Amino acid sequence: VWGTEHAERTSFFGEILSADQLKARIISNDTFAARCLPTAQFLATAAGDGVLVIDGRDAKDVETFPIRLPGIEVLPFDQLRPMLEAKSRKFAKKKLLFIDNVGLQVKWIQYQLEKYGYSDYAFLKDGVTKGWRKDGYDHDGKKP
């Protein structure tokens, strides 16, 4: 809200935009929510072919509660942007699934995914702490 009211003093990913330009670029809560999968659906999607799961949580969070899915990549989000920008072959022709800690960091990733032309992606709804663990799943994505 502050940013749209003071667009001339707001940097949006390094750009100063007018209020109208800023409003046009903001990803709505509904658009974001449409990309967020509940844990059971996320796990079912992750088990499919051509999927890459990226765990972008901080090292201490990964260490405290590691997610052990086949082929998961632990890739801090600050290292992700340059790879998305470079169109890394690691991401080519894959559905990208992203995990964060509480479902908020991934919203910023959505801006980068959209900016660099990625369309086949989704996020774990509410992240590991408020989603995965609260839903009763263990490290391996199973309910004990």
C-alpha cells in the first residue's frame, strides 16, 4: 500500500515506476494463491515426471527439518534469480515446484519467474512450517 501511494519513492526490483505502472506490475493475492498447492497436491505433483522441486529455505531451516523428496534441489533463493535470468538448462522443460519456510518468500520468486518467462511452476501453500508440518507430513512427505 505504501508503495502504491508513494510510487515515486519506491524501487520495484530496481525500477522507479509511476503509481499506474506499479499497480499494473503487482501480482494480486488471487494470482499468487492460484499457484499455491496444498501439501497433498504438492506432493502428488512432485512425484510426477519432469518436475524439479526447489527448496529455497535458509540453511538452518533445511538443517532443522530437511525435506527428502527424490531429486529435490536445495537452492537458496538468492542464488536462484541469476539462474532463472540465464535460463539455466536445469530448469528447461520442467515443472518447477518451490518450497519456502512459511509461504511468503515464494511470492517474490513469482515476480522473477514471470519476468523471465517461466509459466509452469507452483509453490507449497503456507511453506514447510505452516503447511507441510502443520498438515502432519514427515521429512519424506509421508503421514506417520
